[in-house]
Amino acid sequence: MSFSVVIVAAGGGTRAGPGLAKQWRVVAGKPVLRWSVEALLAAGAREAVIVVSDGGEPLAEEALSGLTGWRTVRGGATRALSVQAGLGAIDGPPDEPVLVHDAARPFVTAAHVAALLATLAGADGAIPALPVADTLKRDGPNGLTTTPREGLWRAQTPQAFRRDRLLAAYGAWSGGEPTDDAQVVEAHGGRVALAPGDPRLMKLTYPEDFDMAEQLAGGTRMTRMGQGFDAHRWCPGEAVWLCGVRIDHDQTLVGHSDADAGLHALTDALLGTIGEGDIGDHFPPTDPKWKGASSDLFLQHAASLVTARGGRIINVDVTLICERPKIKPHRQAMRERLAAILDLPLDRVSVKATTTEGMGFTGRGEGLAAQAVAVVEL
Ligand code: MG
């Protein structure tokens, strides 16, 4: 889909500290503005209009040297006037989608653009937004009060509109200085729809934001993989715990804890991603504290170690190896249980099962084995 871009780079940005305005400063070897322009052109923008303030043209030339498909236009005294100047400078069909973006949000991607354009198809505007997760406080004359956060969203940019729709809304706007473009369309009776926001669409405002951006951009994130294996012996019983699910069965697995081999293998896989030894190092079988323990605890602990290292789990995959009980009827419940323990979406959690065709200790029914792999991003 054809679309154009207006990038507002006219701000003075004094809150980010002394020196150059933030859009011209360098993050991970690149001027802040260049991150957005490169990404939006690579995402298919037909043209990019960069709105600059007085004297910004040579700075833009320097920041964007070697890139084509962009040009500058002089902005106004306010952000709203700058946006309108940018919109007015765009050629092409009047109803073509336009993305209005703040230069101070460097980490826009083609995926963000695709989501916005898809969302715009059924609305007058589309904005990336994140639900408010923190408790909101208002510091008033009578002290702090708590504001309900239900239904509250943090709007980010780029924001997508049909250009003629946005221009008409700005033409009718009389509400003072809007804090984003969607506000103007909303006031004009337009329906603005939410697209998924992204913490990486953060706005660089304060000096410490640049440190965070440097880390985000530095490419220091690393994908790690770990694998785990476990086996337990069968004995007569009433039920067996596998992947956090209790299954009625005429046998049970012998072990110090609940002997959930699926959870044990997965715990070892997670520990393996961060080189943290194995489950026995963290929960010694000699320690009476873990006698009969629910293995959920072991997996939660391994996940918390990954989180403590700044990591996040990408996906996990467990294979249970036994002749009996039949795993398939319980597989979905197992996935749901693992997803709940690890706080992962279901499609990143896999549980599989196989027999060994009567061969080996699992085939002879002496025991059950489990294998697992986990992938994390650190
Ligand atoms: Mg075990």
C-alpha cells in the first residue's frame, strides 16, 4: 500500500539536556532522526517529509547523508503547525495514508507500519498504544489520589491517517495545542483505532532515555538455547503429575518431589540457557524442604533467574516419552499450565509425546522420560 510520512524534527528538546536537540544526537552510531527515516523508507514510504525548525536543514542534510526519498520543509511555532506544514508539502493522492511520526522515537519498524496501515483500513486513524500498567496518582492540593487506569492507553507514534481526513480535522481544530494528531481527528468526529504499541517506540525525552536507547540499539541482545532431560521410574499408584497436570493413572512416578519429569526437563532447559547449572544444584534432593514439592516452583524459579538476567523466554518445547498413559488427551491442559507458569502466550509453548515402540526402559514400562528445549533472548 502506498503511503507517505511526515516526521516532525522541529523541536528544541531542552529536557534531554544541553547541547544539540535530541533528534540530531547520535544513538548507537546514528543520528536519532536517521533511525526513523531509514526504517520508514525501508518499510515502503513513498516519500518522507522532514519538518525542521529554522536552521535545521543543514543538520538534516548531515544526519541523512546518502539517503534518498526525503526532503525538508520548514515547521511552525507549534507541533500542530509543523505537522500541517509537513502535510501540505506532500504530493500524491489526497486520500493516501500518511504516517505522522516524532523524530524522537527512533525505533519504528516495518512491522509497526504494517500493523498501522492494516488498522487504518477500518478507521479514520490508527495509533500504536500501550495499556497503562502502572498505578496512576494525581498530586493535588489535598495530597495524592489514585486515578483508575482501566481503559487508559499510552499513545505513541507514528500515527496513521488518510491525509485529506487529517488536514480537514486540523482545519476545523480550535482546541489549543493538541498533544497528538489523533486528538484532532477525534475532535472532528473521526474514529481512531488502536494498533499494538511497543515499548521500543519510546520517546527520547530525558538524558537517561538515551542510555536506554543505546542499549536497545546496540544489538547486544543475544538468543540462547538450553536443553533438558529427565527420567523417573514407575511404581503402582493412582495418578501422575506431568507438565503440571495431574493425570489419573494406575501408576505414579517415583521421586523426591512430585516427580514431574516434564517440568524437571523444562526447568533444566531454562537453567541451561543462562548457564545456571541444573535443577539439583538449586533444589537438592537431599533437602527435605523439597520432599513432595510441586515442581511448578522449580520452573518458576528458573524463569525468574532468566528474568533477573534481563532475559525473556521466546519459546519452550517439551517431549514426553512413554507408552502409557496416553498423553494426547492432556496435551492442551499441559500447554495451558506451562503457559500460565511461564506467563507466555500459548503459541510459544509446545508439548509433544512419543512412545519408543516398546523398546528401552520407556518401552518396557519401567519409567517415563522427558526432553525439553527452551529459547530465551538475553
Ligand atoms: Mg526429575
